[in-house]
Amino acid sequence: MNQQNVINILIAAVVLIWVISRQLRARPLKEQRPYTLMMVLGVVGLVQIVQLAGRVQITGAAYGALVAGLVSGAIFGWLRGRYVHLWRVDGVLTRQGNWLTIVLWVVGIAIHLGLDQAGEVLSPNNGATNSLGTVGIMLYLAVALAAQRFATLARAKNLDWHAPARQS
């Protein structure tokens, strides 16, 4: 693993810890322009992938593994969005993750990184892809968070606007 991959993993780990810590606290959820963070992470991820593609030849197997990892991110994000606690306080949409949120994040990231490794093994220039999935981890986070937000906002449409705060 080269220095750039280590840096990407460390940055992604910090972002992921920050995201999970925020998801485990009861917080208002933006319903207007809710995808800003995901767009920023997505752009960063795409830029990193383009930069990698300019340095090394990336095989179809590596791209296929990346796409499979992104699809798994969307699936796990959707599941998190379906199971996060969701309520309104004085009309403000509020959400809070739980133990399942953490489990789904860990399993989703593990699958993504496993698919990344499979893409490297299946590539004829084994190792030369520089772990495309590792470089694309920000794109994975963007897709996973966007899917989670989409599922959460879809559920929010069915909530009572004037419901009192939930009792824990």
C-alpha cells in the first residue's frame, strides 16, 4: 500500500468517524438543499479517481469492482435511512442513528474494501491499479450518504408535522 492510499484511508476514516458520531446524536435534518456534503465528497472522490487514472492504467475489473462497491454503498445507505429513528419536533425533522447504523456502516465499508481487493486480484496488472476503491472512498461515502438521505427524506413525508418530541 502506497503513501497516497494510506492518506486516503486516514482521511476517509476521519470523515467516517465524524459522520457516524453525528448520526448517533439526535440532530435536525436539512430538508432544503440536503445533499451539499454528498456533492462535495463526490467531487473530491471523482477528482481522486481521475488523477489516479492519469498515473496508472486501470482495468475493467477494477472499475467493475468500484461500481459494485458503489452499488453496495447505495444499498447500505438506503438501509440506514430506512432504520434511523426519525421524528419531528415542532415541525423540524429530527433523526438519530442507533447500533444498527454503526453495524451497517462497518459492513458496508468492509464490503467496499473487499470488492476493491477483488478488483486488484482480478486485474492483469495486479497491484498497478493502486486500490481504485481506496482512492474512491470519498465517492463511496458520497453515494452511501446520498442514498441514506434519500431514504430518510422519503420516510419523512409520512411523518406528522406537529408531533411532539419522541420519548426515549
